[in-house]
Amino acid sequence: MSDVHGDIPPIREGEKLLDFDPAESGDATLAFIGTIRTPWRRGDCPKNIGKAREAGQGARIDLAKGYADGLTGLRVGQPVMLLYWMNQARRDLIQQMPRHVQAPRGTFALRSPNRPNPVAMSAVTITSLDPAAGMIGIDAIDCFDMTPLIDMKPWLPSVDTPAGTELVTALA
Amino acid sequence: MSDVHGDIPPIREGEKLLDFDPAESGDATLAFIGTIRTPWRRGDCPKNIGKAREAGQGARIDLAKGYADGLTGLRVGQPVMLLYWMNQARRDLIQQMPRHVQAPRGTFALRSPNRPNPVAMSAVTITSLDPAAGMIGIDAIDCFDMTPLIDMKPWLPSVDTPAGTELVTALA
């Protein structure tokens, strides 16, 4: 597994591996546009963003050099989708046995970080914005400290919720 | 622009380019896990997924070989997030002037396909599922035919909507 760092969990009964490594496909390349700074490391990371919100500890994005003009028009209180790269995940696990399921489940039926392209996404809210310093505060996130950021987009209910869904929002 | 195909739109007043090409960063590599088949090409593509839904024409995903086990546990009617690669976009446009805005807006404040990492995402609903053939029907999407797929995940309101947002309509 070319891009797994740290401990690789053992394969459990019912789990299946791809017989190739998606990391070697090289169909397209990503640029890391920043770094997500969080209080979390393996071992003390909240299980999901709901738990991270309950923990009441904010997080921060440090944008990489050159990207600050991309923030023009964003504002504090705005909800955004973050896309980030789970660089401690494995990419060849196509069927998984998380502790909470009874039968093997496909990777595309799970939000597990282990997936052919370990791109995670979460809807967060901007709490502070300093374009000159390339710093963006966010309300909460459940990823490890130093996770690479690959994109940030305005959260739009018309695109980011499925047809037939209506939301009541208390957004700024 | 190493990975732009077809027409590259001209730069408009107020737009800014990065002085480097994110396509050359190579911080991580993506594997294309399938292809999105749609009725749309440049020129007749709906402006957004809302318009695509109104058009009433479904779409389909053809999974690449080897990934079918990843579908285990998904079901018809389930909402999923698709992540896909806007391979006709440019990656160095950091401040943009879409026709509907009055002042230049940062790329991270827009859903434009032109962005350092052109990963698009939409919440769609599964309408048919044939794991043996690696085929997944979806209700609607507004991307060009043959757009490469990079991920599919269950849509989860707890992760995919910002804090303070509540659902009022139940899903199938």
C-alpha cells in the first residue's frame, strides 16, 4: 500500500481486497491546497462529525501559498463543503466489516476512510476568515490533524441534498 | 493546461490565474472507478442538477472492472453522494467572473468546475442496481457524458449538512 502511513489494521473475516492498488492507477493527480489543523490524532479522534461538534473544539484550515484569492466572496457563518484526503487510509479494501455491521458491506455503501480514492467530505461552517494569512476557522471536523485539503465549495442544498429532501435551516 | 480537453474559455476581466498549474503538483493520484453516462454534452447540458431533475432523464454509472464488490449493501431508493472528475475544466483559475455575479468571486466561493482540483459532487438517488454488470441507475445529474467517477458514498444528513440544519422530508 504505497500511501498508507502508520498502522495498517488487519483484514477481518468477510473483508475483501482489490487485486490491484488504485494508488498506482494515476488517472489524475491532486494538488493539496492546504492543511486541516485539528486537535485529533489516531486514538482520540471523534467517531464522526456529530461527536466532533459536541466536543466543542473548533478547527482551522491553513491554505497553501498562492490560493488566497480563491476565498474572495466567502463569509463568516457560511456553510461550505470540505473535501480532504484521508492519507492514512488503505485504498484496496473493497468490502469491509466495520464493528457496527453484521454482514460484509461494500466500500461504496460505507463512509469508511478506506476506499479506492480516500476523498472525505464534510459540511462545516466558517467561523473566522483571514484571507491575508490564508486562515479559515471552522466549527468542527473529525479528521486527524494535518489532513491535506483538496477543495472547499459553498454548501448548496439544491446540489448537496437528494431530490425530495427539504431542510429547515438555522443558518446565518 | 495539461488536462483540459476541447475549448478553453477566454479569461474575462476580473478573473485571476494561479502562477502555477495544480495539475503538475502530483501530491496524490486518483483512480477512475467508473464512468457516468448522461444525455449531456457541452452546449445542451443543464445548468445545474435541479434543471437536470426537471429534464426527467435519468443517468447511469458504469463501474470499472474489479469494483463491483464495493456495491454490497447499497439499495434502490438510497441517496448517495457521487464524486466525479470534471476533466474538461481548467485548474489555474482562482478568481472568476461567472455571468451571474457582479464582482470577481474566488473559486472556493463558487461551484464552478474550474478549480485547482476539479472534483464535483452531487447528491443523487439510486434508481436501479445491477452489481453483476457493474451498473447503477441514478435519478439525474448535470455532468457531461463520459465523466469519470471517483467515489460514491451513502448520503448522510449528519455529515452532509451543516450544523443547525434539520431534515423535514423523509427519504425512501
